[in-house]
Amino acid sequence: MTRRLPIALRILLASVLCLPVGILHAQERPATDPVTATAPVTHPASAPTTLPATNPATLPATSPATLPATAPAPTLSMAALADDTEAAAASLRKIDADLAADPVVGATDARLATLTGEITAGLAEDANLLAPGSSLETLKALDRKWTDVRRQLLKWATDLAARGNELRRDEERLIELTRKWQGSLDAARAARAEPGVVERITGVVGQIAATHGRVAARFQEVWALQGRVAAQDVRAAGAVSAVREAQAQAVNRLLDRDSPPLWNPGVRSQAQQNLAEDTRNSFATQWTAMRAYVQREAEGLALHGGVIGALAAGIIWMRRKWADDLRRAAEPARSLAVFDMPIASAIVATVPIVPWFYPQAPRLFLAVVGGAMLVPSVLVLRQLLRRTVMPLLYGLMACYFIGLVVRVTAAMPALSRTLLAAEMAGGVVFLLWFLRFAPRQAGFDELARSGRWRLVRFVARGAAVVMGVSAAANVLGFTSLARLLGNTLLASAYTGVILLACVSVADALLAGAAHARPVAALHVIRRHGALVRRRVMGVVSLAAAAWWAWITLEMLSLRRPLLDRAGRALTAEWGYGAVSLSLGGLLAFAITIAAAILLSRLARFLLEEEVYPRVRLARGIPYAVTTLLRYIILFVGFLIAVAAMGYDITKFTILAGAFGVGLGFGMQNIVNNFVSGLILLFERPIQVGDVIELDSTTVGAVARIGIRASVVRLGSGADVIVPNGMLIANRVTNWTLTTRQRGFDIGLSLAAGAEPGRVIALLKRVAGEQERIAKAPAPQAYVAEFLSAGGLKFDLRVWTERYDDWPEVRSDLVTAIDAALTAEGIKRA
């Protein structure tokens, strides 16, 4: 016992020393979360849009946080030292892996450097562009650019804040590990543990400290990046404020003379002074901004090029595979012209997604991209439009490239005004020449007969008037008005041409896709391909027209005022008591109901044309499924329309319950007929196409089973509307419920001396020879009774598949029997 006592004492001492013996001292952390804390950047009061930015001043220090003085330091079990060491190593490896694969800091740092250069170049260019007399088009482009820049900066600030939160959590984990392992190290040293144990714990503590240092360094990087992002956001916010203030001033002075007339000597001298140097400086500034943008959006350029290449390859493949089919199409010229120019068609097809590829693009880059879209559009339309109107497209291209020069010289007001006035005057001369020249061209008679020449002439005359007014206003000194009219007219024309080419390419691609294997196998395409194509292209054309109107209104600075006024008109409420309505709610109700009706029709069309021909269903089931689906779509659409109108659906439920009680008492017949219609659809005792007999005078085919009544078409062509309740509650004879055959009897009386066997054989033979008489069941003939004069009465029963016109079949059979009896010399009684 005396030899074991020191060991027991040592174990007891080690247990006591494993209690908290030390606390890690570090710099105290701020009380709030510094990484996610954001403070709004102080922007000018005139900026209507305030985007939050991360304030770098609120970022935390990167050193470990100080632990509370009273917090006990957890210790490690010596027996589980190996497992705990491996767990700590796994946590450290995960943190190091996150640091090594950090996609936020490196990418943001590189792109922020490029964006900083663009902001610097843009601010230098804005110093000239924001001078009095700047066009609204230029100011709106600047507004969009700087707003996009701020939106990008906000995204980076958000990503950096999220990354800071992750680093914060990693640091908290490292602090916990440090406290745990440092306490165990102190306990091991106090207990004089084995040197290998102390060395192992010391190694883990060192690894934790090294990882903590790397996390702290990355924290410093995030802090610095957030500060740089916030600084650039301040610059961009100031640019937005200045641009919008210039926009407001430009709108207010739109009808004021804001520049001296062009014949003023000061304008000429200003245009001649330092022309070469100003041009070089302006172009160099814009070129710098475009080059920086191309470097930053290299992935977008590559992706756009890849999409164009893939579309061009697909068009070439479609042309090789379905060229013969396209030549036999109804409009071979429209289709083959697009497939003969795969690259131009592919470029035009990417027009709708260009804004997604190139956000925050500078003016010069947008001008280059616009030209790259306009030229292929003209090449495509050259193959589709009549040659008489082609001079308009060529003249429009010339105006675009002249306008490109005007855009480049926008920072030099005098030179830009002179070029714009010359462009507008030249446009007037060209349009007047075109109106006199076009009627002399070949093919004009065909264009005039089609009625489109009136539209072309109206547009050309209107454009000439607008250009003339713009040129005159520019010469007289109304620069803002001149630029608004001229630039809007030309930009609207460019947009219209590009969208027209885009619609034409979509039409051709749709025609080619109709021959592809998955699409061509559809019954809808095989039977109604032309109808589907017209409907789809109608939607595409309507979307293109809406897009063109949207862009044109924005160019005229009318989109925002119109939307504001429309919003106020649609949201204005009026009512009485608790009931309130608005024009927007009523429009939403009407649009939703119309959409539900169109959706029900589309569902019925697809079911009847695509689904039912491919499956075998019992007679009547397709009609029942289609009708029920139509009711369900309309009912759900009605509920959605009520909700869209702004009416509380719970109140509507209560109202519907009260209305249902009223139906139960005052509208029993309507409810009865409605429920009877549902029974007819589910139970199917009567189906569409059945021949029914309601009474001795009402015999006809069921044309439709409605929600309240059914329609029975008589043989005379009259339609009888029968309430569904009568078809369920009354006795109805359905001649075609279980079989589509119709049986009828023919009776004939023969004089004395007729041999029964011979007559029966004759009747069966004559009935069997009739094509419209069914072979199964076979015709049956028999002697019915004796007549008073010694004669016999015979009956012939036959069946026919022609249940709808069985009287005609009976008439033909009676005629054939009469002819056979006459030929055999058998006399009738």
C-alpha cells in the first residue's frame, strides 16, 4: 500500500490540475457583429436611389477575441488524446481548405481594380457630358451605367460581408480550440505528464495558432476590400446624383433655347479650337473605358461568342437536314433566306439576351454592339423584304455610323451639334428622294397592291418631318429638343429593324424546328402545324412590338411618368362602405379570367389532338375528362381572379356559403341541373353522339352536354335544349348506349298462295345484299300471323351501323324488297 500511495496521490493531483488553470489573453472583440454591420454611405440628397454599402470602419480587428475572465477552460481527456487530436486536425484542415479555395476575395480584388479604372475614366468623361445641352439619351445611358455600377458594388459588399461572417465563425472555432488545448497543455505540464504527451499537445496548439494567423490575415484582406468597395460606391453614388440632376434640368429646359444658334461666330470658333486634341482626348477616354470593360467582361464576350457559334452550327445542320422540306414549305423564301446566312441569323437571334451578356457597358461599347447587331439584321431583311424599300435600310445604316461619330464626339458640344444637324438635314433629303424614287422601281406595283406602300409612305413622311424639326431646332439653338427628337427617331428605327429581323429569324427557326424528330412526331404539328406556327409567331410579334414601345417611351423620357400615372390610376380605390374596388383590380380580374379561358381551350386542344389519339379510352370518357378539366380550370381561375382583384378570399368563402344557402331555397332547379350534368359526365348513361328518344316526337343525337342543359339535334336539323335534370329523372330511350347498331322491323302482308319458306328466304337474301345492313346479327324473317283472307303477314328484322340515318337505310331496303317480290310474282294482300 505504501508503494501505491504516491501513484494515487499523483492521479488525484492530475485530476485537480485538469481544472481550469489558465485563460487565453487576447484583444477584446467589439460587441456587435462587425462583418455584417453595414452603414449607409452618405450620398447626395438628390439621389433617388440609395444602395447600402459596407462601412469598413465597422470591421473587427483580426486578433482573437478575449475570453471572459470567469469562463472555465475545458480540458482534454488523456485517454482520448488521439481521437481529439484527429478531430482538431480535421477542423484545421477544413478551415485551411476554405482559405485556399476562397472564391470571393481574389475575384473581387481583381474585378474591383478593373472597375475602379472604369469609374475613374467614366467620371472624367462625365465632366464634359454633363455640361448644359447634353442629350437626354446620353444622360439616361449614364444613369443606367452608374446604377448598374452601384448594383455591382452592392453585390460585392454583400459577398464580402458573407465571407466575413464565415471567417468570424472560423475564428470563434479556433478560439474555442485554443482555450481547450491550452488548458490541457497547462494541465499536462502541471501534472508532469509524459514528454510525448506534452509535445503532441504543444504541436496541436502551434497548428491552431498558425491557422488563426492565416484567418486573421484573410480577415484583414476582407476589411480592406470592403473599404475599397465603399469608397467606389461613394464615387458612383455621386455620379448618379449628378446625372439625375442633369436629367431633371434637361427635361425642364426641353423647350428652352439652351445654346447659341449654329451661325453664331462663337460656336464656329469653339468647334475649330483644339478640334484634333479634344477629339483625341474624348476618344481616348472612351476607348480606355471600353478596354477596361472588355477586360472585365471577357467571360461574357466569350459566352456570347459561344452562343452565336452554337446557333450558327445548329442553323447549318438544320439547313442540311431539312433543306428539301423547307423548299416545299408555304413560304420557302422566308425560311431559306435565314438558313442561307447562318452567322448573321445566329447574331440576330441573340438580340433578346444581349443585355444579360453586357451589363454596365460604356457608351462606345454599346455603340459597337449596336452596329454589330444592325448590320446582320439588314443582311437578313435584305432577303425577306421587297427591293423597293431596301434604300431605307441602307440609309438607316449610314445614319447609324454617322451617329456613331456623333456619339464619340458627344463630349465636344459644338462639333456634336454640327454633325447632328448635318445628319438630320441629310436624312430629310434622303427621305424626299426615296418618296420620289421608289415608285419608279421594279416591283413597286406589287408593293402598292399589297397596301403596304401606304404605311411605308406614311412612316417616311413622318420621319422626314421629325428630322426637319430636329435640324431646325438644332440650328436655332434648341439643342435638347433637337437631340431628343433626332436621337429618339433614329434609335427607335434601329430597334425596330433589329426586332423585325429577330422575329423573322424566329419564324424561320420555328419552321425548321417543325421538321425535327421530337417536334415533327407530335400530332398537333402534323395536323395543325400552320395554325400553331401562326399562334406562336403572333405571341412573338406582340412581345417584340411591346419591347419596341417600351424602349421608345424610355427614349422619349415618357416611360417613367406614364408608369407613375398609370400606377396611380390603377391603384385608386372607390367604393361604398366595406366594399372597395380599383381599376387595377378589375383589370386583373378580367385578365385572369381571360387567361383561364385561354388555358382551358389550350388544354382541350392538346388533349383532343395529342393525348386522346395515343390512348384507348371508352367512349364518352374523353369528353367527360375534357369537360371536367375545363370546369376545374375555370373555377380555379375564378378564385385566382377574385384574389387578384384584391378581395379577401375568406370573405368570399363566407359569401359563397351564404349564396349556396340561397341557391338551395330559391334556385333548386339550377342546382339540380348542374348536379345532373355532373352525374351525366361521371356515370355516362348518355354521351355525346348518342341517339336518344325523349318522347314520340323528340328523337335525335346528343350534340353537347353542358353545365346546365344538353343539346339534342333532331333529324330535321333543329336543336332542342333539354335540362340535365330531365335526362336524369325522366325515362329516356338511348338507342346507342351499349351498341352503335340500330335495329328496325319491316312488316309486309302477302296474298293467299305465298309459300312461307320461299318468302322468308327471299327476305333474308334481299336484306343480306344491302351494303348498309349489318351482317351480325344476321337479318331475321318469320311469319307473324294469318290474315282473314287466307294471306300471311311476314316480319323482317335487320340491323344497321348507320344509326344516324337508319330511315334512309330502311327506305332502300323496302324498295329492294318490293322489286324482289314483283320479280318473283308474289302478290301483296
